[in-house]
Amino acid sequence: MGDAMNTMTRLLTRPAAGRRARRAAVALTAAGAAVALAGPAAVAAPAWVITPTVDPSPLKVPFSNQLIAVGARTATDVWAVGNFISPNDDDGQVMLTEHWNGTAWSQVPTPNVFRFDEKLLAVSPAAANDVWAVGLTKKIGFAHTDPIAAHFDGVRWTFVPTPAQPGGSRSALFGVANLGANNAWAVGHSGDNKALVEHWDGTAWTRIAVPDPAAPAGMTFAGATLNAVSARSATDIWAAGSFSAGQGTNVNSFTLTMHWNGVAWSIVRSPNPATPSRVNGVQQKLNGVVAIAANDVWAVGNTIDTVTGSFQPDRPIALHWNGTAWSVTALPAGNGLLTAVTASSGTSVWAAGSVGPTTTVVHWNGTRWTAETTPVGADGQPLLKGIGAVPGSATEVWAVGFTLPTGGGYHTVALHHP
């Protein structure tokens, strides 16, 4: 998440006038149904709509309400998580969980640690009484972070201890996959600056060993992060992220994919569209992954090309696993990044983020990626961070994130594709 959040930070800290100009997107239009002679009326395709969410942070600047991830179990059991600024000064950032019951979103209370920030970055429901969410915590005003895990038992959220992190690096959990039956996996970045994988066995979270990626020739391994995890079964789990390698004072980063076969984690070679540089470095990373079948897995992310020293715009990337190898697939033209990916089937895959100035969701139909038309609300174009398909539905998908109200602050946003 670190690189993704750095990218998002650059977007958010640009001048307000520039943001307003970029948010002046074309409004969503509804296509009328065409009627064929001597035949039934054609049914218009479902459209994305903005669904009201909760903003618990006080409506005064600086206020902040953000949704970072979404996980759906059924059409009437969907969770979205993130963080908000508490009205109490010493509470800092508080974990935000919102639940969709098929009719409306409501805030569900979460525990809070006095004078610490807590943020939830991923969520995975396996049952109505078995939901895991993970993220990070830090002392208010400090830079160092540590992982957190929270569990919902059908009544309330509670903190569940995670292994202590040795080393001085910022650590966090960025992704979680809940298989149920006391079997959950979480991934992130460790205190010793390596890829972090943890497993829940019904009793405790334990750290599971993973290999370090091999640095390219002439470079030295410098660290790794896993940003997302997707599980098809207890013996078929994928994780995706990035690793960095140094060359003198220069650092490049590369895509990273790992697979769990029920016995051990292994690194699976993945492509890197950008060319490493000896001058300024190139960043390449994966932010989301979804496993559909043994021969059908998608991972999305972005590149940041700094070779020229001018910090060129991010380019979104989408990789596909066909059971033998990963390959790069073409996306609609535009700069930006993809933050998350989900799937209804092998011929209906959805990714959220930004591609160009107005596209926040792209869709794979089994042949190619196309831009989806998404609504623009009163606050302008939403910044989407998470996306999740409803299991068993061919079309129902949720996407969440936040918007930038005029004058500052952040509002939660949820987009629904029925």
C-alpha cells in the first residue's frame, strides 16, 4: 500500500483549483432502451450508482472519512472499511466499518486505542459472524506503524493480537483472505522490511515464512511488500505486491507475485513493463489480485517512470496468469493506477482506480478491457480504493473510496453496480 498511498498523496496535495478542474467530468448519462421491430424491448445494461454512506467525522476542517476496501458475502451482507478522524482530539484516526444490509449502509462501532491512530485497509467476510479486517496502527504524531487485525463475531468488532514485528521498518497488513473454518491469511510489510504473510488457525495469528525475491543482476535486494491476497481454496492462494532492489544510491521496484500450494509459499516470476534505470529508478507494483481458477488469475497495479527525472505520470498495469505464466494485457489509454481487482467470472473482471481523468472502473469481458461509465457526485470524481463482486451474481459489484469536497476534507463514497 505504501507506494499506492504515496501516489494518492501526490494527487491529493495538488492545488485545489487543479483538483476542481480535473473533477469537472462529464455527468453520467442514461441510455434509453432500443426497441426492435416485431420483438421485445432491449434491456439497458445496469448502471453504476452512488449509494449514500456514513461520514462520522465532524463536518469541520480538517475532517476525514475514508473507505479503503470492500468485501461482499451476499447481496445483503457487504462490509466496507477504512478510517475517520474522531471528534475527540486524543482519539486520532479511528477504524471505520460500514455494513450494507441490502437497503442501506450503516456504521458499526469499532474499538479504539486512546492516543493512537488505527486504519483498516482490507476486509474479508466468510460468514455473518466471521469477518476479518486488517490494517495498521501508530501512535499519534509518530511515523512508525504496526499491523492490526480485527474480527467481527456477528455482534461486535474486537482486536486480535498479531505477531510482534522485529526491526525498525514501518509494518502493516494490507490484504486479507478469509476462508472460514478457522483459516484466514493476511499479507503486508514486516518490521524487518520484508514481505509479511500471517495465518489464522482459529487460535492465533502466526507469521509464515516466505522467500525473498532475487534481485536482478548488478542489484541488491532492498525490501518487499505484499499488497493483496486472494484465496480459491486452502491449497490455492495468490498474493501480489512489489520488491525493491538497489544499485548504488538508486532503487528500482518490481512486480511480485507469490503462490501458496498448501505446503509452502513460492515466488512466481511476473513481468515488468517498465525498464529499470541506473539514474532515477522505475517503480512497478501490484496493488490487487483475484484468483478465479487455477489457470485464471488477475493482478493490477501501476508503474511510475522516473527515468527522465521529471516524474512521469503513473501508468496502470494489468497482468494475467493462464496457469503457466503471467503476461501483460492492454488497458484503455490513460495515465493513473489500478488499486484493486475483483471478478464475477472469467469473462467479467472489474478493476478500480483511475485510468485517465474520468475513468475509475475498467471491465474485462473475456476479450479486452474497456472503461466503465461511473457517476460523478456533488464532490466531483471519486477516488476509488477498493472493489468487490457479490458471489453468485453475474453483475453485482461494489466499489468504495472517498471524494474531495470543496474546501478540504474527505467524504466516504460507495458505488454500486446492481
